Amino acid sequence: MFITRKGHLYGSGLSSYGNLGVRLASAAPCPRIYQWARIPIPSSQYKLVTIACGQCHTLVLVKEVLTGDLQLFACGMNNDGQ
């Protein structure tokens, strides 16, 4: 995962737990994105601040454009209702 200078979020790789934040059409047990894919973040509403990636989760910290409030989004494994 990386953030571009224009504030776009991209991810690539194994997303078996949904940790790339996108739904993959593949029914394979271990879907993969082989090329970089842009992760949809409404840029008119949010500005990306930072990201943190782990084996099974990704965290995305954003700032609301209008209010300046920070919000944290998470995606990935959800076996225990995280």
C-alpha cells in the first residue's frame, strides 16, 4: 500500500483477508492483485493522512476536508468481529 503525492491510495498483492480494502471478483482461495489497484477513497470528502499495514489488516487514517476531524478506517480479517 502507498499514498501518491496527489493523495490517492494504491494497493497490490495477496488479499486473502480483504486487507487491500477492495472486493476481488476471483473465487480463488487466495485472490491476488498483480498490478497496483487504486483503492477508492472519496477525495472530495477526505484527505489521506497515513496508512499502516499488517499481515491481515490495513488501517487508513483520513482527515475530513470540511471539519478537519480525523477518522480511522480498517479492513482485513474479521474472524472475531473486530
